[in-house]
Amino acid sequence: MSPHARDRRRDEKRQSALAQHKTDSRRNRQVLAIALILVLVVGGIVGLSYALKKDSTTPVTALVAGCVSQPAVPTDKRSGTLPDKKTAAGKTFIATVATNCGVITMELNGTKAPQTVASFLGLAKSGYWADSPCHRLTTGAPLFVLQCGDPTGSGNGTPGYGFGVENAPPNFIYPAGTLAMARTQDPNSNGGQFFIVYKQSTISDPTGYSIFGKITSGLDIVNKIAAAGATQPDVNQNTAPLQPISILAVNVTQKKA
């Protein structure tokens, strides 16, 4: 066998070994992931069975499918600075919102609501919403929304700034899948709180509420949360969802043309 042939055979064996190693590593990762999922599922079943046996007279509320325990409400004080609307003007962004009940994806319209989207980008980048609970769920006509964006979970939290209304619908109708800003009676109190419309709603406020995007996937998660119902109003008049849902992290990227 010539030296060139031996070298070529050695190279082929080395490439074959590397390819096999990559295949084995990928398979091992998949097996580990499946094992972890099975552990979580079995653990949840065992935990539920234990709770039922421990006290059969106490009703056990099952989590909405796909939900896990929410994190503790943040205790640190968070704030931000209102960004220049030019950072979002004329652009479209995709926001991936990870929650304890799954991932919700949003498309943000910087053309119709540049100041609102610029604010959203800044708060997302700073981690303002990390571990923040969605504190309000409305389940009766004419309003069907899940409200999020307050790290304190009280409904009173703000990033320390406010801005005016953009892109409010003239007919007061907010279709299912709409992403809009929440505010007080002051039209310039838009800040960090927003709401997701899971069923067409009518809000007759003449000033309206800023529509700055839409849900592109994950609306089924919100519908499941809504179907589980809401709590009685708390001291802040919030009707929290019975199935707790919190924002874990938000990642935003610009949508390419």
C-alpha cells in the first residue's frame, strides 16, 4: 500500500470516528432530555397522588396542562428610562416571552406604535419583567384580557416613566390576539404593563389603548389560563388568574424583511 493510500485510510477512519462521536453525543442528549421530562411527569403524578391520599377532603386544583410552579414575586425595585422612539420607528420585532406555562410569541409594530415598541424593547433588554406575575384576568363581556408587565404583581408598578397613547382603534374594538398597553385614566400613564386580548373585546374609553402588536403563537396558552377562571378581587381590585402565570424572560429580535 502506498503512503498516500495509508494516509487517506487514516483520514477516513478519523472522519468516521468523529461522525460517530457526534451521533452518539446527540443521541445521549436526546435520551437525557426525555429522561428529565419523564422524571418531571412522574414526579408530578406522584406528588398529586400523595396530596390526594394525605387529605381526601381537601380539593386539589390541577395545574393547566403545560404549566409549572411560578417563581416568587420579585422584591427588588426596578425602573427604566424611556428610550427614543426612533429606535423602533419603521421596524418590526419578534418578542419571545417565556412563561411558566409555555412560550408566547409576539410581533411588535414599530411603524404604528414606535414609542410603545421602543419602551418594550428597553424593558425587555434590561430584564424588567423577569419573574413578574400576570396579575389580572377578566372573563366577562365586554372585556377578555390577561394583563401582565408589573414586577410587583400589585397592578400599581411602573418603570418610573410614562408616555401617551398610540394607534388606538377608532371603533373601540380589540380583536383576539391583540397586544395593547394598559394604563390608568391618565392617557400619558403608559409604562410597563400590557394586556393580551384572548377574545374580541370592546373598550369604550374615547382615548383608547395603544395597540402595538399581536400574538403570533401561544394564544392557546392564554385561552387555557382564562378557561381556568379568575380569583376574587384582591386589595388592589385585581382578579388574578386561578392558574398563576408569570413572565420568566423576554427576548426581542428585529424581524428581517
